[in-house]
Amino acid sequence: MANSPAVRVRGLTKRYGDKVAVDAIDLDIPSGQVFALLGPNGAGKTTTVEILEGYRDRDGGEVSVLGEDPQRAGRRWRYGIGIVLQEASDLSELTVLETVRHFARYYPDPRNPAEVIADVGLTEQARSRVRALSGGQRRRLDVAVGIVGNPRLLFLDEPTTGFDPQARRQFWELIRSVVQERGTTVLLTTHYLEEAEALADRIAILVRGKIVADSTPASLGGRAEAKAVVSWSDNGEERSLESDDPGAVIADLTARYGGTVPGLKVTRPSLEDVYLKLIGSEGP
Amino acid sequence: MSTVDSPRQPAPLKDPSATVLGLHRGVLELKSFFREWDQVVFTFALPIVLLALLGSLFQGVYEGSTVTAAQYLVPSMIAAGVASATFVNLGIGIGLDRDDGTLKRLRGTPMPRSAYFLGKVVMVLVISIAEVVGILALGVLLFDVTLPTDATRWVTFSWVFLLGVVACSFLGIAASSLARTGRSVSAVMNLPYVVLAFVSGIFYTPVSALPEPLARLGAVFPLKWMAQGFRSVFLPDTILPQEIVSTSWEHGRTALVLGAWCVGGLILCLATFRWRGRRER
Ligand SMILES: Nc1ncnc2c1ncn2[C@@H]1O[C@H](COP(=O)(O)OP(=O)(O)O)[C@@H](O)[C@H]1O
Ligand SMILES: [Mg+2]
């Protein structure tokens, strides 16, 4: 059991009527990893995650989550799983503390509710009604409810959609601290590239139900091996060269210009370039 | 990274008990109910307010008895109050739970599903009892209702109450699946409730004054029988001529119809209850 993957998916397929929402995807998430499923709206992220959570039934393929098929797994399996859904508007009349305390009761070995509330930064709001929380605070509460059972695997479906950039950064800090300390495996979906880059050990890009890239953030889309572009201006004229060894090119140019190369620039494709190319390269 | 050295790995821990969780859910449901102003006003306070209003409007004493029109109304309003606390309340509550993501969230936790229903039962029982107490208190204070001292009447009250609560609760749970969205659920529940209250002779008194076809329709559903059962508890037998069957309180039949609705309601619930909302397939 020790090193078996937390999630293993082979050929997962889901249709809604004629529409193929998830098209034969494979995923492997080792225990302890933070895995981001990145993709534009409608790519099939929620569908995939909700199949892994046992909410929706698949049409084809194999799925194993914490060693069991979510479609058949029972109550004990859920002890190991924490879920933060894409949207929630329930619980409105309860207080934050009542809510977290109550959800802790469902698990045999829960975390201390007050501690969890402190971890997500809601101590000041502990006695406020959930309906009085701001959008960001509500999301933090959802995370608190997701982690209070002490899960081995945490699902986060677009946790920061609608946040302003500062709130998003704070939320990333929260996830990092909550996750690192306990070695929780995380499956995160997002349509923000920076979010995947900031949090994930590994990123899979999902476009129209298909995985078009799956690697570490650094080497996504062959970025680590991509050629660098050396550009400079030659008598006001923009020149550039692609090369595996930009150092050699620069040495060459320096010799040629006898010192400073005018307008010298070395660039590699940014993660964003790669991402846009990947999601654009599929279909129309 | 191995999970073996994590301190919380093996040692099978005790599963939290479904009964205990159900009781905790009941407390939570009650807190939510009484904090939601709409619900308190429409499902809890409305029958009491209606009794106060109608009781002050209706005048007169029924022939051959000492029962005033207002006193006649009291047991009928208890039945309507119980139906409101069970049928309407559960129908709306579960419809909203399905719509706002409560059911979805719960389904993603290890909560035993029975705990959800047990929580609703606890809530409904407490609210129904509070409703009965509220209506009786009003009846005693405003309309000189005297409570029976004789134990057999309270035995009758208990079984009518329990069968009525169970039957109307099951019907409410089943009806919650009819609403398409959380917004429509209140209308979907209140319309049949108001119609039933009319054809069961709750607002239109005495019940024997109802036109025959309406009375027949009312006799199909549990509310009419609950109201009749409660009248047999709180009114003297001299009021019997105002009943549809003027010779007997028909306790056997009441038990039969309410019991049948308990069984039928359970079957309906099992056949129609959806944990999934419309987006989850
Ligand atoms: N319950 C559903 N019924 C029908 N179509 C759905 C349903 N859920 C999702 N879809 C469709 O499947 C596609 C993928 O949706 P979703 O998984 O929600 O994507 P994402 O989470 O990446 O935005 C979309 O085209 C969406 O309209
Ligand atoms: Mg989504």
C-alpha cells in the first residue's frame, strides 16, 4: 500500500448524450503529490473530478482512487477523502464553528475543529453565520470542511475562481501550509495557469476532454528542451537566431561586434506561451 | 514519500454511530430552521396566526353542544399545523437541500445516509410538538378550550399524532422531488397543502358543511383523518352531528387510512427520493 498511487485512471470516458465530455484520459497521481488539472472552461475538469469523487458514473475506463473504485466504494473509503466542490451555497444559517465541528463528527479521526478554523484563517469569523461570510471566506470554510476529517487525498475544484489576485495568493499560501505539513495528496483543478504553476508538482492540461500535456511545470510542453531565441539589432534591423546553446551564439556575436551586441535579448517560451499554444492547437 | 510513517495510517478506528450522528443532525436542523425567518413564519407561525384570526372571526355555538366555532377550529388547526411542520416543512427543506448543495456535500462525506433522515425526523417531531403546544395554548387562552383529563383521549391523541406525523413526513419527502428548483419548491409544497386544508374541512367548518365531492376528495388524504382524530380528543361527543359520519368518530377507519398512508408514503419515498441534483449524472 505504501507507495501505491493515490489516483490511477486509464481510458476514463464520460458522455453527456452525444457529447463526449471526457475522452479516454489517463492520470497517475502518486501519494503526497499536488497535481493540477489545468484547462479552459468546459474542458471536462469538474466531470473528471466528480467521477473520481464518486459523484458521477463513468461511461468507460478504469478508475482507482485510494485503491478503490469510487463508483462502488463505501463509507470507510470516504474517511480518506476530502472534497471542496466548485460551488456551494448551503449551510447558511449555521456558524463557522458549528459547521466545522459538525463535519468533524463524521470521521473516526478528525482534526481539531478550532485548529482547522485557525489554519484557514477564520478564527475571527468562527461565530459568524456562514451567510455573512465573503466569497473568499466561504471558500476557506469549504476547505476547512474538506480537511477536518484528516483526509489522505483532497480534491479542490477551481478553488479560487472569482478571487482577486491578492486573495488568490493568500489562498495558495493556505493550501501550501495545509498540505505540506501532512503530506496530503491533492488534485486541484483550475483554469489559471499561474495557480497550477504556483501549487502543483505536476500539471496535466485538459482540453475538450483530452489530456494534451502531462508533466512537471518546468518541462511542460517540452519547455525545458525548447530552443532559446537570441535576438539583437543589426544596424536597426531586428535579427534573431534559434539555438540549443545560446551562450555560444552570444560569444560569437560578441566577437563579431567587438564588444557589446546592440539590443541583445535571450528568451525561452514562457509557460503561458506553451499553455496558449497547447489549448489553441487543439481543434478550431 | 511514503504514507506508512504517517501517524494516522492504520489502527482501524471506530466508525461514528449513525444514531448519534442523526441526533446531532437533528440539533443542527432545528438550529437552521429556527434561524431562518421565512420558515418560522410560514411553516411554524402561520397555523397559529390563522387560528387566532379565524377563531376571532367565526362566531356561534354548534346546535346541541356547548362547542363554539372557535373551539371547533382548534383541533383542526392542530392537524393543519402538524401537516405544515411535516409535509410542507420537509418538502421545502429537502427540496432546498437538493438545490443548494447540502445533499451533495453530505454525499461526499462518510455520513451514513440514515443519519440525514434521522435528523429530519428529530426536527419534525420537535417542531410538530411545539406546534401542538402553541395551538393548544392559544386555544386555552383565547377560546376557553379545556384539555381532556381522561387518559384514553390522550392515548388517541398519541396514535393519531404519530401516524399523522409519519404519513405526512413521508409524503413531504416524496413531494420534495417534484420541484425542479429551490425557488419553485415553496409553491410546489404550499399549493397542495392549502387545497388539502380546504377539502379536509380545516378552514371551512364544520366539516359536514363541505360539498360532497370535496369531502370525498379530502377523505382520500391523511389530513382529514388527522383533524377528525384530534376533534375526537379535544371536543365532546355532543359535536358528532357536525361530522360527516355523525354516529361515530371512526377511529378504526382513521387508523387504517393513516396507516395505509404511512406504508404508501414510505414506498413513494423509496421510489422517488433523489440524492443527486439535476446536474449530477
Ligand atoms: N450534468 C451535465 N449534463 C450535460 N452536460 C454537462 C454536464 N456537466 C457538464 N456538462 C458539459 O460537459 C462539458 C465539460 O464540463 P465540465 O466538466 O463542467 O468542465 P469544466 O469543469 O472543465 O469547466 C461542458 O461542455 C459541459 O457543458
Ligand atoms: Mg468546472
